[in-house]
Amino acid sequence: MTTEYEFTLVLSDNVELNDELENAIYGGKCDDCLISSFAGRVVLTFTRNASSVKDAIVGAITDFRSSDTQGDILFVDECNLVTQTEIGGKIDKSRQWIHQLIKGDKGFPSPVCEITDGTPLWYWCEVVEWLRQNDMVDDDAVRDAHEIALINSALGFQHQRNHLPDLAQEMAKLFP
């Protein structure tokens, strides 16, 4: 059984939106995406059928890398750090409703950064786990959140490895 997934891949900053890029992407296996540019960065928004969000995203990354293009995928545009408003948007609830959950005594996860400046951020993976435990989302939402977070971690590691190969090699040994 397949599901239709929509997601955006953000390309490295050495990629320019031009006819050559469009021809390479649409002439390859990525004819199911929309190419656009935001703030000078090229993004590919896919609508892809697959058995999981992981399969859809990994397939799109593989297909992009097999095209004759310059640059690479920087990350999936799905941040693991979320505000109250973003949490609400992900589950179709208001920021105020989320605020009530956070203030309630039900073990809602603690924010992980920007705690003191008035705009705290939570790890989406922790929040979605709590939401599942409280029957507010299904198992698929939890799986999708963890798969996207891990894909972004791998893409981030690859990107940093290009800048600091010695440190990356040291970290790969430390965290095999």
C-alpha cells in the first residue's frame, strides 16, 4: 500500500535555478517535483507515492543524485525544533490549545532551547511521542517524525564532513 507524501528538499547553496538544472532534474527521475527558489536557495517540493515517508524521501534524494546536476541535498525542510504554534499546526490545534497542554501537569516534554527568551523550542520527536501516548496522533506520525529527523541528521553529517573531514571521522568512530 502506498501513500502520497509531500515534502521539500533544500539544495546546497552552490546550486542555481536555471534551464540546465530544470532539464537535468525533469529529464531524470524527479519529474514529480516543483523546482523553486526562496531567499536565493533552490528547493524541490515533491509529491511522491511510497510505502513510507522514508522511502519517498530517500527515493527522491537518490533520484536527484542520479541526475546530472551540480550540488547536493542539504536537508529535508522539516525542522525537528518546533514552537507552540508549529506544534498546533502539525496536529490542527491552536497555539492556545497547545499552551494549555504544556501548562497542564501531564508530563508534556520540556523545551530544549531558547527557553529563556520567551520563544521556547521543543524537539518534535519528543512531542509527537507524548502526543501518541495521549492518543492525539497515530503511530505513523511518530514513525514519520523519527525517519525525517534521522534523514536530516545523516544529511547534516554528510554536509559537515565536507567541511571538517577529520572531525567527522573522529565523530564517526566515537558514535559508530
